[in-house]
Amino acid sequence: MPENNIAMPKQQRVFNYLEELNFSFNVVDEQSYLFYCANQLPNLKLLIVTGNPFAITGEEANYLLLQSFLQQKGGFLVNETLNGPTYLKRGGMKALGPPLTVPPMMITQNGE
């Protein structure tokens, strides 16, 4: 991968048209490995990191930096490990309203 992919002429860039990258449940230990993807892939709008070791333990500073790289391009970082599943949010990731809630299961006093 070129060190400064974004500065290269369009026809020479790698993954120039890639918009979604799903890194879910891989063994990516550090978010810094994904900084390149978020920062150097010009059309990347969705990066999914759910289930990776760093996504579970969460290094907040790196996570926020990774998220800010994507947000500058109008993109989203998805980590359902920390954020909760997106299917519970009204309108998916672009939702502006409050998240939808799932009603708790009804449990009687005797446990039935």
C-alpha cells in the first residue's frame, strides 16, 4: 500500500472506490492499524470493527481518532461491541432521533 495513497493521482490510488470495509471479528489488536484505511482510502464511508480485541477493550483516544477520520469524510465507525446493535436505532446509523428500545421480557414473581 502506498504511504500517502490519498495524494496519488486518482488512477494510481489503491482501493479508490472502496466505500465499506467490514473488519468484524478479526484479530486486529490496535486501532492504529486501521488509521490508514480511515485516512488514506478516499471514499471509505463505513468501517465496521465489531468483535476485534481493541473494539471490546476500547482504547478511547484511538477509537475517537479513528471515528473522527471517518466523520470528516461523512463516514461512520461501527462498533456494536460498544455502541449496541444498530438495528435498535431508528433509521439505522443516520438516525437523528432517540434509539428504539426493546421491551423487557415479562417475568412473574414465581419466575415463569
